[in-house]
Amino acid sequence: MGLIVQKYGGSSVADAASIKRVAKRITEAKRAGDDVVVVVSAMGDTTDELVDLAHQISPMPPSREMDILLTAGERISMSLLAMAIANLGVEAQSFTGQQAGVITDEAHGRARIIDVKASRIRKALDAGAVAIVAGFQGVTEHTNDVTTLGRGGSDTTAVAIAAAIGANVCEIYTDVDGVFTADPRIVPNARKLDRITYEEMLDMAASGAKVLMLRCVEYARRNNVPIHVRSSFSGHLGTMVTDDPIEGDVPMEQPIISGVAHDRSEAKITVVGVPDVPGTAAQIFEIVAGAEVNIDMIVQNVSAAATGLTDISFTLPAADGQKAMAALHAMQSTVGFASLQYDDTIGKLSLIGAGMRSHPGVSAKLFGALRDASINIEMISTSEIRVSVVTRADQLDDAVRAVHTAFGLDSDEDEAVVYGGTGR
Ligand code: ASP
Ligand code: MG
């Protein structure tokens, strides 16, 4: 008999029929003899709708109130799911994040889980019930305020609970069959990966793959929680995210490329005419850091001999673009640069694979594939197991498809199925 955590995303519980279907799945696992804890997201696009609603009321809603509002979504789905399970003759009890003992820091809207006091969950399991926990939410230790973990945070709730109760596996149910070599919405003949290491999954998530939230993968790696990403719409086995060999694994070299990720959420700022003297880059990035903006790629050009001036470009989340521009403008005369350019029509493509470490020529092949597709590269950055490039946003989909094909990742069998979700 095992102990499993199952997490169902918003598209898996989008309406009453879906909730009943998921309930059936849960009772089957329970009847097969496993103890089951379920973590659930808000129904469909509920969270987005609540965000829209708040912004109709207030341009800048207080973050504490925003958090209370958004946690309502998961409270609706958790209770409905408990009712659906009870209808099938299995006892179920739903718990808010607070009731489930999910303790977080005080950063409203992006709180971090600092502890899970799972006694209430264990009690429910001991009583033979399925425990259902509202994802994406917790409570602060000292002030007892309700917090949310950031968009997509239910994945992290699930992994944190799996770690706290020592579950055998954390199953993340979603609207695709697992982790694919590229987003099946863009590359219909992407291939499903049977397994992927935490390190590769971290780079995929950080590079824009939305199938798992970055923080959930970090948490799983730190606590060695195996994650099984699979569809709630099919019975297929999905993708295991783990560093341990899995049953039936043939020992083999790490694949050179495990996937192509893309990200449309970044923008590029170019600081034009920067005096090329020691200390200016430090000044510029101190200003950006002071505005609490995380940057991603940085490129500095060679300075023109005649002027001694250079340009520095960097990418950042587009959501932080105006904040960073305002902070830089305010310091323009101090730093002495000529002007600023802002561009949010960029896309980022990343090629990820642990086998890259020991294989030369990966970058050359990537650039060749983009050349053949007539796609211009604007910025490049690399790590040991990743190469990323910035392109025009409207060429990003073509770039992903070209690179996927060039690296031999296209499948000639089943097309990847996207079972649900609005992709919102
Ligand atoms: N409902 C939240 C969101 O849409 C949390 C989640 O889905 O994981 O971001
Ligand atoms: Mg959601």
C-alpha cells in the first residue's frame, strides 16, 4: 500500500462534469489500496477572472486583500471535489491551506512555504478518508494572514505536502500527457519524455516551459520527491521527474537534447551611449536591482573607438518593464548614458539537455537551424546544459519548430494531444 499525492490543475476541474471525472479517478486510486492526498487548483480560468474583477474595482488592490480573494478559487474546487468523492461512496475531507498547516512567509502574492504541519492531513488519512487540500495558498506563521504562492502555485503545494508526509510519489495531473520535447501547442509532433532529471526540468521551467512551476521543481529536488507529470484525461503513463533510475530503465548516456522551451513573457531594455569606463555596468544593474527587478540575459557591445561609448542590452520580465525604465530614467544624468530603448516584442528560445556538457557543436547546429529558417538572433546566452537565444516574438513559433526538427526531436508516431485548457 502506498501513499500518494495527486494534484489536479484548473483545466482538469474546469466544470461539474470534470470534477466528477476526477473524483472517479481519485476513488479508483483509493480503492486500489493507496492512501491519497489530493491538491486541487481553482476551476478553469477562475483565478484570472478574480484578478480581472479586482482590477475593475481597484487599479492597485492591496496585496493582502488580493490574496484572500484569490484563495477563494481553490476553496470552491476543493469542496465540490469532496462532495463528488462522497457521492461515489468514499469519505473525503477538504482543507484550506491554513487548515492543512501550510505555513508561509509574509510575501503576499509570492509567498514561500516554510513549513507544512501536516497533522490534520494525517488524521484524515488515518480515519480512512481522502484528504483534499486547496493548492496555491497558505498562512503566515505569526500574523495568521492568508497568502498565495504565486501563479501556478498549486504544484508547489503538492510537492511540499508530498515531502512533509513522505509520499512515494507526487502525481501532477494536467491537460497534456507529460513533459514534451516542446510545447505541443506549438509543435504537434513533439515527443513525450519518459523521464527527465531535476536539473533539466529546472532549466526547462526557468526557460518558460509551463508544465511545472519552477519553484515546485526546486522544492522537489531539495527534498528528493519524485514527480510524475501525467494527464487526467487519459490513462497513459506520463513523465517521471527524478534523479533515481526508474524501473525498466536501460543505463544509457544522458540525451544530448531533452527539449526546446520558449518564453514570450520577457522584454528587452537597451541603454544607449553608455560611457565605457569601469563602474558603469555596476551602476546600471544596481539601479535595476534597487527596483527589485530580476534580469535574465545581458549583452554589452564593443565600444566605438571614436566615442568611447557602448550599448548595454538586457532582458527582464515584461511585467517589470515600466518599473525598470522609470528607475533608469531617474538616474540618466548620474550614469551619463544617452537614451533608453524598450522592446517587448521579443521571444526567447532555449535548448536544454544534460548531454550538452560533453557534446561540442550544439550551439553551431542551433544557429544553423535558425539561419536556414531565416530567423535573426538578437541575443545569446549559455549555461552548461542550456543555450538560449532571443528572436522577434512573431518568429518564435517558427524558430521552435525549426530547432525541434533540426535536433531530430520530431516524432513520427502519435501526435501530442492537448486535452483541455484555454492556454490562458
Ligand atoms: N489557481 C492558481 C493559478 O491559476 C494556482 C494554480 O493553478 O496552481 O495560478
Ligand atoms: Mg490555474
